[in-house]
Amino acid sequence: MTLLAAFFAPRIGLKPLVDLCRRLSTATGAGIDTRTVWTREADRAVGPLRRRLLSVSRAIHAGNTLPEALAETGDYFPPLFRELIDVGEQSGNLDRILAQLASHYESRLSTRRTFLTAISPALIQLTLALGVIALGIWLTGVLNLKTDIYGLGLVGTSGLFKYVTFLAAVGAVVWILLRAVNRGVFWVKPVQRLVLRVPVVGKALETIALSRLAWSMHLTMNTGMDLRRAMKLSLRSTQNAHYIGQIPAIDAEIERGTSIHEAFCTAGGYPTDFLDTLAVGEESGQVVESMGRLAKQYQERARAALVVLTTVAAWLVWAAIAAMIIVMVLRVFVQAYLGPIKELLPK
């Protein structure tokens, strides 16, 4: 698959993924045959999810293992999902692992919903402000005013078309950036690292990433997975370029026989409480339990960090609206009031 095709290829949403994990966990725990489970899931699904589940079901019926069947779907399912199902199949704990995955993805879904709910009033106001500008451009043509009231060179229907085209282009750029961040495209990594240095915002994003890291470490290390593989998966689950970039260094340290705590210390950039929890967990032989407790603490901090992010995002949107209104008012004043005065002045 080309990079462009991979960029636009569909991936399962968080809500369908949560529901899928819950149902698979229940069915597997009840002892239902794997082929029957996935056939039922394919029958109930729709759209791209149905096609992927049908592919998995057919592969299983053809004699492939579940991990092999999932591999045929490409990147439609998250790496953490595919890897842990592989481990669950080998260890016989698939139902428990699926239940934990459901909780993990449900927490992320809740975080996203909270953010969108908090920022939606500001986005609605921005949409209304842009709509008012569009209405003003269109009315200049309908009323045959022949006056560029905003000083943007946009009048009537043709001006409205240019304005809408510009907004669509901006929207497309924003969509591409968000998709690139979500898919870990290499060219957005410098931007992510730069944002982490921004006061307040950087700290909030770091807390959310550490929350994901702690929870993923608790998940992966509780499955009997190879330690190096578990660390790579956990760091990738942060979807943060800073922590993903540390995978080679941490992996090299662990390969040399260094403790997890020392490997993270060598990589650098981790808070004291995170490192201390790792050290205590390793010394007591309870790393899984320690990371589980730390994950819960970081989830609480992540909620507070989310409040900070939504506040900052809302203020940025409101600031954009205020700036836009001020500029438009000044342009209207210049065009409608100062323009005619200037024409009356002697040349």
C-alpha cells in the first residue's frame, strides 16, 4: 500500500472498537468457537467494518490463526489491539485482555467526547461569525450595492463562491493535519515536539501521553508479552512524537539487560513520580500492579489537563472571532464612511 493510500485508508473508530472488544470478550469468555464469534460480528457490522470483519472471518475459516487473519486487514485495527490479541491467543487469556482493551479505548473515547463537548460552543460561535460574513458578501450582490463592504474584493455570488472555497481549503488543511497527527505521519513529528515546549499546553499534552503510556504498560506487561515488545507498543500508544522517538534508545538499553527504570532514566524527559513508581515496582517485583495504580492517578491528572486544553482552545477560537469582527468592522467603516469622504476631498 502506498503512503498516500495508507493516509486515506479507513480505520476503525473508537466507539465501534469499544463495542467490538466488549462483545468479543463476552463471547470468548463464554467459550464460543472463534469462527462463530467472528462470523456473527461480520453479519452485524456495516460499511468498512463489515468488509474487514468478513475478511477476518474468511481467513479463520480457511485455517489461519486470528492474528494472521487480522494482519490481512492492514492498519484498520490499532497495533495495540492486534498485538494483544496475538498474546491473548498464545496465553489463553484472550477474554480478559479484550475486556482490558475495551476499558482502555473507552477511556480514550470519553476523553475525546469531553473535549469536543467543551469546545463546541466556541466552534458554533465561529461558524456563526463566518456565516454572517458570507451573508454580507452575498447581499452586496443581491441588493446591487456594488460595494466591497469588507475590502476583500468579494462581492455578490462570485465573491461568496471564492469565500466558501477559501474556507473549504482551510478546513481541508486542518483535517489533513489532524489526520496526520492521528496516523503518526513523519512530517508532523517536529510540530508535535514544538507544541510540547509551549507553556501550559505542552504540560497538558505530556500528562495525557503519560496517562496512555502508564495504562498501556500495565496492559502489555500483564499479558506475559516479551518486555521489549511491550515497551515498544506502550510508547507507540502515546501517539506522541517525543515518546515514540525514544523507542530505539529504550529498546537498546533493555536489550543490554538494563532495568526498565534505568532505561527510561537514560532516555530522559520523564517526571520523578513516573520513574520512582517504576523503580519501586521493579524492586518489589510488582511492576504491573504499580503501573496500574499509576495509570489511575494519571487518568485523574489527564482529566484536569483536558480542562486546560479545552480552555486554551476555546480562548483561541474566541480570540479569532474577536479579531475577525474587529477587522471586519474597521474595513466596513473604511469602505462605507471614509471612502466617500476621501472622494469628496480635492485631488
